Amino acid sequence: MDILQYPDPRLRAPNAPIVEFTPELATIAAAMFEAMYRTDGVGLAAPQVGINRQLLVFNPSSNSPS
């Protein structure tokens, strides 16, 4: 999963709301956490990885789980 950089136009695309948290979204969220920890981030929004959904993962402590 690659993180998009500004000014990639996909970052400004409309984002669909999430009505139900499905197993597919859980898989996406897990992959987003991996990408976030790989880059020493504390948060990552789905549009930043090219998925135009209203989804965000974050860990304010910035500590990757062991």
C-alpha cells in the first residue's frame, strides 16, 4: 500500500461515507495501520492511500504494537 503525495488529484476526490464496517474494511484498515507504522506516522486517512472512503486510522502514541 503506497501513500499518495500532494498534489495527487486523488487526494481531492469526494469520499464515500461508511455505512457498515465490513470484513473488507477491517482488512483495509489493517493494511493502513501497517503503512502508517512503516512510515513512523500517527495517523493515515484512506484517501492518502488511494481509497476514497471516509476512513481514518490513528495511534496518537505513535508506538507500533509488538
